[in-house]
Amino acid sequence: MQAPALLVTVPLLGALLISITGRLNRKVCFPLAAVSLGVSLYLSILLLFAVLTEGEVFYKMGGWPPPWGISYHIDHLNALVLVVVSLVSFVNLPATYRYVHRDFADRTGPFYALYVLMVAGLLGIVVTGDAFNLYVLLEIAALTGYALIAMGEAEAPLASLNYVLMGTIGASFYLLGVGYLYIVTGSLNMWDIASLLPNLYQSKAVFAAFAIMMIGIWIKMAFFPLHAWLPRAYVYAPSPVSSLVAPLVTKVMVYVMIRMLLSVFTPDFAFSTLELSRAVVWLAVVAIVGAALLALAQQNLKKMLAYVIVSEVAYMVGGAWLGNRAGLTGSILHISNDALMTLCVFLAAGNIAYKGRGLDFSDLGGLFEKMPFTMAGLLAGALSIIGVPPTCGFFSKWYLISGAIQAGHYGFLVALLFSSLVHTVLFFRVIERCYFEPVGQSHGGHSSGKAMEEAPLSMVIPLLLVAVGLIVLGIYSRELVVNIIQYAVPASMV
């Protein structure tokens, strides 16, 4: 099966073709991007079914066996994340088509080339089984992300520069940790390293590698208080970019953290030898509460959503570090759920911005009257983020709460409930303004009666499909996702 290699190669070649042909004919950029990401989505689904029916898939790049060669390893964990990444990036493409061709008419080729190249980097991060290759793909995804964010106006270039600085520090920490691992093991293959480490658990170099790599990963995922780069980057990024990077980048980095815990350093080292679990979960508690309070202080929809993402990242970090099956299941489940929830609310915000309305709370008056379908999508995303059943957000929080009770970590339980209450207040404020207040003065100072001013169908339909997907994924959460996750969680974890 060549699917693992093609999964990354097709979008890489697609980005190259877009950058070349886009100079000759801009009209071919979108179709090429759609075909590239469509093929990746098909291949990711194919790999998921292969893993479910035949077991783990190993692919040797160039026929070179590990640990000398780079290998791609697909198991239940990354097969699920591959589908999430490819699905979100594919759905976001047509949903932002009108926005891109209006605001980037003279830069369509570069935009779609960067877009597809970033997705290729994210897919490569998820599929690779080589620790150094992961760094290379991490930088591909990061560099394209910096460029996409910098394509915005006003403060976007400065926000992107800040992201560059923090992202470079995070990547350098990760690479330094990989260097320490290579010194003590002589290998870069993740599974080969895992087989060598048990005899080296007491090595200070291994501990240093673990600590340094975790710090780098936490910076890249914006784990509070290492989150300073995220709000400005996501707020000032163009809407088609924020609805791509916000759902995917932090979730892929959470996957990387979980992969390191399970497949490189192993649960025995992370949760038993180091005895750091409770300390990290307490850091997650602080992160959840701190990010929720910062979100409460915002007066702009995108800024509020950015801090909600920081809080959700802490959910996943805390759940993974609880060290039990329920917590880790909730963390992995929240990767897929939060990716869709974040896509939903950022697509809604993009629709609002597309119609020329500001995203400050004072500009949101009358939106239920003017943009009812967009607001329905925003409401569905809000309910899922809050954790209202039967939306998918409820079920991942249920597993996280169950894990907290099982671990006896009631601080994490209280933090989850507190943040849910804060998120309720946050979105109630938004919904109240959108439903009860008249059209804001900044939107021209007058209302055009009861006539709708909805976004184009090409933007509304993907949003509503994602909104419906939040409910479907919630109702069939166990059948669609949890049963896959159970195979990803080590049997030794109870």
C-alpha cells in the first residue's frame, strides 16, 4: 500500500503545481487545491479502514528499514487524527472560496500553495514515525502558517513575527530534546527509541530530553502560560487562515505530546518513573481557569474564541496527564471534537466578517435577524464548546470528568466545570447581543429593515454541515470515535 507516502506527497506536489500554474492562470489554483486535499482525505479514510480491519500499517520510505530509514507508522491514534486534519482542511477550502477570491485576488496562487503545503506538513507530522522527520515537517507547517497569517492586514505581520519568534523557540526546544535522545539511544525512530529507553530510565539525559521536548511542544500548542503568541496570531489572521490554523495547529501538537507519552517515552516512564502527572494536571488547572478568565475580559468575538482555544488545549493536556484510560480517551476524543467545534465558530466569524461587519461585541447587534443561518451555526458551535448534550463537546468532557474522578484529581474536575460555566456566560453575552440588540452604529448607522444580509451559500452550507456534524458526532460518538480510541490507549492503562 502506497497510501502513507501519497498522503503527504500529493499535497506537496499540489502546492508545487499551484505555485507554478497560478502564475499563468489563477483559475486553476482552487481546483488543484481541492483535488490535492480531496485525495488526501480519501487516502486518510482508506488508511483508517485499513487499520481497523488489518491492524497497524508500516511504510518504509525508499524501502529502507528502520531505524536507519524513515518509516511511516499508522495506528488507531494517528489514523483518527489524519482523518480530522484532512477533513477540516478540505471543508474549510470551499467555505472560504469567496473570501479568498475577494480579498486575495492578486495572490490566489501563493495563498493556495501555502494552504496546501501547510496541510501537507500537518499530515506529515501525524503520520511520521521518525522523531527528526517530525521536526522537519513541523517547520514546514509552521513556516507556511507564519506566511499565511502575515497575509492579513493591519497588525497581522507583527502578530506573525511574534508567532515566528515563539514558534522558533518551541521548535528549537523540541529539536534539542531529539538530540539528547539520539545521544543516549543512537536512534531517531520512535518505536526503536521506545524499545531502548527502559534500560535508560534513570539517565539524566533522558529526563532532560523529555523535559525539553515537552516544553517545546507546549509552546507550539500554546499551553498557558506559554500561549502569548496565539491570540494575536489568530485574531489578526485573515478569516480563511484562522479557520484553518485555529482548528488544526494546537490539536496536532496535542497529538504530538500524546505520541511522545505513549510511543516514545512510554506511559511507565511518563506516569510512573517521573511522578510528574499530578503536577502537570495542576498546571492544566491553572491554564483552564486563567484562559477562561482572560476570555471573559474580551470584547471581540475572535479574541474571545482565541482564549477559549487556550482553555481547550489545557483540557487535553490535563486529560492526557491524568494517566488513566478515561482521561486519555477524553483527551484524544477532544482532539477531533474541538477541531470541528473550532472550525464551526471560526467559519461563522468569517461569514460575519465577509459581510463587512465588525467582530467587536458592539457590532454584533441584529445578527440573528440579518444572518440567521450563520448564527445558527455559531449557536451550534457554542453549545458544543459549552458541553451541552447531544453535541460532541459534551461527550469528551464526560470522559475528562470521569478520568478526573477516577484519578482523584478534583481540582481538574472543578476547573472543567468552572470553565464550562464561564463559556456559558461568554456565549450568552454574544447571543444576547446578536438577538436582542439592534444593528450597531458601526455597520452604517442604519438598518435595512428585516431583509436578510446572509453570507453566500458557498459559505453558509459548509458551516451548517459542520454544525450538523457536531450533533451527529455527539450522538454516535461511541460508535464513530470512542471505539477507535480504545485501541489507541495502551491496555496497561486502567
